[in-house]
Amino acid sequence: MLKTPADTMPIHDSLIAPHVTTPVVSLKALPVSEKKKKFFQLLLPAVLSAKIAMNKNRMRVEFILEKKNRSPNEKAFLNSLEVKYMAKSYGQLLTRLHGYPVSIALAQAAIESGWGSSRFFLKANNPFGIWSFDTIHQRIEASSNRDGRKIYLRKFNNLNDAVDAYYTMLATRQAFASFRKAALTTQDPYKLIHYLDAYSERGDNYLADLANMIRTNHLEKYD
């Protein structure tokens, strides 16, 4: 019997429900404890929304694939996701729609944006420091160059778009293939972060910072 797709993703914090986030504001002047609280209040709705959307899409894909006959709309839906997630098969698409721990996203955003103080967070709604290699992107120029060449960072309309791009990047980039594979067998953030060494040139120091960020801020409660 076919199961109807349903939203089964729990929301752990009743004060922070998924919705389109408000424009970012500078948190620099706030005391440390207040800055952290406000930062997570800004990011958590967008992260939860993105994870719920991925989960619902995966469930809908599973529902459609169980059907013998698919409507034109269903075929178009599958095709749009295959394009977005660069999937070469439905099996690969389902793998790439597999979710990742919220704690990792929050930790990376805090580190990459310096708790919401970075220029690319304030001017580009980009808490993850996502680079742009394509001129079709909205983007801003980085403050530093790489080997004498200009570097650009993605610019997003809001944090929801930024988080969606972040999850899509993890789901499609070859550099994160081992991370995706590991996520199929565990959702333990402390195990999974070891497969994110390609995210930063800082290597093991970056991974240690991620673990410390998750642990000291008790971010596992959002997973």
C-alpha cells in the first residue's frame, strides 16, 4: 500500500518554528551570550525549513517511484530534482535528499560568519562563506585575493536561500561524497564532521572547532 507523504520532522524548540527569516542585522555590539542566542534564533528557522523540505521531497519521490503510472506533473517534479541535485539515477537522487544534522549547519554558520559579524553575512546573507564560481550568481567580491585572482562569494536574498544552497552544495559536490555516504549510516554529528575536512583549508583544526562548537553550545538538541 502506498504511503502518502507527510511532514514528520519534529521541531525541538517551540519558540523557533520554520518560516522565511527576517533580514540579518549586525550582532557585533551584543554581549557574547546574547549574540549567540540571537544568531541561532536567526539561523535555526531557515535550517529547519531546509531540512524539512528535503525530507518532504524525498518522501514524495519515494511515493512517486512506487507508482506504476506517473502523471506529467510527477515526472516534471522528478526531473527538476534530478537537475537540482545533479543526480544520474533515482537511487542517487534519494541518496542526495538524505538529510544532515542541524547541529552541523549551525556550527558551520557560526564559525564561517564569526557569529554573524562577517561582511558576507551582513551584506550577502551568506553565513556559510559559500564561494561563487559562476557569473550568473548574485555575488560580492571577497576582501582578499587567491593567488592574485579575485574571489567572489554568493549573495542570497535571504537566509532561507542561503541554507538551501548550503544543503544543495553538500548533496552535490564531489568533495563531500564521503560525507554523504557516511550520513546514510549515521546522523552522529561528531562522526560526520570528520568527513568535512574539504570545507576548510584549516583541516583538522577546523574539524576540532566544529566539534567544540557543537559540544559547548549543546547544538545536538536540534538534531
